[in-house]
Amino acid sequence: MPSHPANPSATPVIPHPASKQVVLWMAILGGFLTPFMGSAINIALPAIGREFSLDALGLNWVATAYLLSAAMFLLPFGKLADIFGRKKVYMWGMAIYAVTSFLCGTASSGLMLVVFRVFQGLGGAMIFGTGMAILTSVFPPHERGQAIGISVSSVYLGLSLGPVAGGFLTQHLGWRSIFFLTVPMCFAVWVLVFWKLKGEWADAKNEKFDLPGSLVYSLALVSLIFGFSRLPAMEGVYCVAMAFIGFLLFVKLETRAKFPVLDLRLFKENRIFAFSSLAALINYSATFAVGFLLSLYLQYVQGMSPQQAGLVLISQPIFMAAFSPLAGRLSDRFEAHLVASLGMALTVVGMLLLLLLKTGTSVPFIVVSLIFIGFGFALFSSPNTNAVMGSVTRQFYGVASATLGTMRLTGQMLSMAITMLVMALYFGKTKITPLLHARFLLSMHTTFLIFSVLCTLGVFASLARGRNRK
């Protein structure tokens, strides 16, 4: 087992002959692709629901199945990338993502679509767990924040264009066209990496893969999310209890493993890594389902078309994309925990504004609320990512990137699980009709209140990490 995982200076950054520009473009295109798909599908959910006669919880699973699969496999593939090569895993992930996107577009039932989304999540995990690690491997510390900021900006650009493109495609070509459009985009990224990106990164190539730990971790995560989807029924309680037992077993296995899939000393001995990861988990838990809820609210309650709803929702990711590079540069110059904490505080303001939504709320008010969330998220994400990746040595880049991705995806799943639970409590497994609009609004307000509390806790978690410069 490597020593001193918490010391980022133990292994100096060695410049690699690969072009920084190629790596940055790879990160930009790969970072754009998956959030574009996710935000575009959010807009298409009502159309998918009509075609397959899915209720609100069924629609939730169309989004959650992908996230659950990606979170299950992200940490194991991050470790596999450190052992066998990050570029190799990235390219396989992009190929799987392309094939499964095509299959999603051919789905003939809601169940088939959910199954294909599971396999699409596997490809997404291979992309998530390696892209940021390669970027961190190539850029030295004094340039890393800006590079990460640009990469994160592409993520938000995907989120920005997703609702608009998704709304347009759904309205004029049908929801299946969103999946089909993704296929040539994946192919373009794969060709760029194969043709232009020379070299490989496998800083833990002498280690062995921890299969028992990976299996226990994945099963515990599935049990947790499935359990949340079944609450408040007793089967949900049992699944959540089994998940916690599974995570305890995972901790026991990892502390004894010679080459653990997740070196727990990163959390025990590295304060910056631990609290930055916790802050990311809280932030995504409190923000991801906002787009899902507002997509339903704008189309069901406000009566907007998919294209109109997309144009409203674009305001949040536009501000994310615009200010992420600035936030990345700020994290190269100032303390990341201060910049990120300010961002989280602004997100709280946006969430509190969303508590005031009613049947006839004006579009400008909704847009202003989303701008607060978007600007706050931009200030949080890039500095937080820079803090995580800068707090570990090179051989942990894949694991650190995958851990951060796992916090993001687990947070997104918890966000959807909270939303699923609140919806189940307010109106159960029924379709959202005009008679249920009042109950839907109550469930949405309850969810936003929970998210506001989580964001407030996130401010303190972000501040608790302390200084990242000595």
C-alpha cells in the first residue's frame, strides 16, 4: 500500500509529452456529453411518460437508473483506470456510451428503456472516473484550477444546451432523437482520443484490483437507493438497513485489504479531501432534482411546451458555464474553501426563492431564482474539484476523481430519492393530472425546503475543510 496518501507533495507532478490542448479538449467534449444527455432527457420525461404510460415514480426511475448504475461502477472503474490505464478505460467507456445511447433510442417499453439506461450508466462511469484524472495528470498545480474551471464550464454548457435542444428535438422529432444525436458525438470524442492523445497513465499498475470490496460497495449502494424508492413501506426500511450493514462491511474489508478500491486513509488523514468530498455530496443532494421538479412544474402546472420549459431552465446552467472558469482561476489564487462556501450560500438563497413558487408565478421570478442557484453552483464546483484533486498524490488521481464523481452521482441519486419519497407521500403512484396540481406543488415546496436545509449544512461542511495552502 502506498504511503502518505494525504501529502500532495510526496510525488511531484511530472510533465507528460501529451499535448495539454488535446487533453483539455477531451475533457471539454467528454464533460459536455453526459450532462447534455441528462438535462435533455429531463425535458423529454413527460413525452416518455405519455408514450409508455408511466406515472411520476416510473419517470423518476428513467433518470435514476442511469445515475445508480454510474455510481455503482464509478469507484471500481476509477481504480481499474489507475491500474490498467486511464485512457484505455476512457475509450471503452465512450464506446459503451455510444452503443447504449442507440439502444435507448430503440426502446419499445418503459422497462426496456430503464434497462438500457443502466448499461448507459456503466459507460458513463468509465468516462467520469478517468477524464478529470487525466486532466490532473497533465496540468501542473499552478494551471490546474483554470483547466478544471474550463472543463467544469463545459459540463454546464451541456446542461445549458440540453433543455433547449431536448425541448426542440422532443417537440419536432420525438424524444428518441435525443439518444440518437448522442451517438455521433461519442464517436467524435473517441476518434479525438484515439488519434491525438498519445501516452497512457497507470500510476498504480503494480497493484491488484479489490474485487470483494467493489462488489460489497456496489450492492450496498443499490440497496440504499432502491430502499429509498420504496419508503415508507417496510421493504424500503429493510433495504436501507441492509445498505448500512453493507457499508460497514465495506469499511471493514477496505481497512484490511492490501490494495483497497478506496484507501480510507484519504478520509481519515486528509481533512481537505474528506470535507471537500462531503461538501460535494451535500451540494449535489440539494440541487440535482431542481431541474427534474421544475421541468414537471413548468409543463404540467404552467402548461408550457417542452421547448418553452427548456428555455426557462437554461438560465441556471448558463450562469454555471459563464462563471466556472472564473471560479477555477480564483481557486488558483485564493482559498478554495472560502470561494466554494460563498457559492453554497448563494445556492441557499436560490432554493428559498423557489419555495415561493405558485400556480401563476411569473417566468422572470423563476429565472432569477435559477440564476442564484447557477451562480452559486459555479463558485462552488470548480474550487471544490481543484481542492480534491490537489490534495492527493498522482497514483490516487483516478480514485480521487472517481470518489468525487461518486459523491456527485450519489448526491444526485439521493436528490432524486428524496424527491421520489416526498412524491410518494403526497400522491403515491398516480399520474400528475390537473386535480393533483395542488398536491404536486405541496410536494415540490417540501422538497425545496429539505434542499435548503441541506445547502445550509453544506456551507459549514465546506468551511470545515480549512486552508488548502500552507
